[in-house]
Amino acid sequence: MKKYLIGCLLLAIGFPLKGQVGGSEIFQFLDLSNSARITALGENTYTLYGDDATAAYLNPSLLNPSMDGALSFNHNFRFQNIGNGYFSFAKHLPKIGYTAHFGIQYINYGDFRLTDDTGVDQGAFDAAEQAFVLGVGKQWNKHWGYGVNAKYVSSRFESYMASGGFFDVSAIYRDSSRRLVATLLLGNLGTQLTT
């Protein structure tokens, strides 16, 4: 019995459980993965340096000249006609040495029937959320880079609407000879503009 309890305790420590807590945050769709590659890598790809411009949504300091002209569109088909996705485009601006990107993160929750308190059909409504992202980043020297994203977010649920403004600020250090990559990221800093 003692071995069984110790085994259960070790299992619980190794695999922490999370309960669902609803209503404690706004604009939670911002945490959805924006590409299949990022999902496959566990969604914690804050140091994924390369030519994939979708990574700049998570960490704008990853923006670099190799992303010039990168265009991406990802869409996830979920249950009950729910779909989310991400569109992005990146462009290197050689005159000023920055790489810029524009992106749209979205989720569409589908169509719903609107009824009154007695169940009488009042028509239909839909629900959706979008985030418009504009970011710039620069590789300062061989090892250091920095970047910033600005996000305008809007939600529409039936007749209820909300909007917000958010920023991501990040810096990255890369040393390929030592196989070391480290990043500092302050993500989704901001507030609701309308509630």
C-alpha cells in the first residue's frame, strides 16, 4: 500500500493536472497556436530562430532578414464549425535594418440560435474574435536581437463587443558556437479598451 501511494504521488508530481477555470481572463484566443509547426513543437517555441515568420507572433525579436517576403496562412478546423487561424506577411526593410511583419489571428465560433427566456426563436447570431498584429524586429549584432509587436484585439459575441490593445516586447541572445539561445519576453501587455 505504501509503494502504491508513493507511486501515485510521483505520478502526480510528474504530470500535474490542470482544472478548467472559466471566466478569469479575456481574449484567451490569443494563446491559441498560430501554425502547425509551432503546435508540433509544443507551442513553446520562443527561441525558434529562422525563416518562419509565424514565430514572430510569439516573439518579435525572432524577426530577421531571412523572413523577407515570407507569407503564411494556417487554419484549424475544430468541432461544431469552430475554426481558428493565422495569416502573416513579413518584409525586410534594408534601408533601416528592420524586419516588419503583419498578422491576423482569428477564431470563428460559428452560428447560434437566439431564443428568449421561454425558448421562442429570435433568429441567429455569430461569435468571433480577431487580433491584428504589427511588429518590427532587428538583429542588433551577431548575437543580439530585439523586437516589439502591437496588437489590436476585438471580440463579438451576439450584441456584446469588446476590444483591447496589447504589446509584446522581447530580446534574444544567440550563440551558435555554444549552442545557446535565450530570450526575454513580456507578452500581451495591455488592457481592454472597451468592455
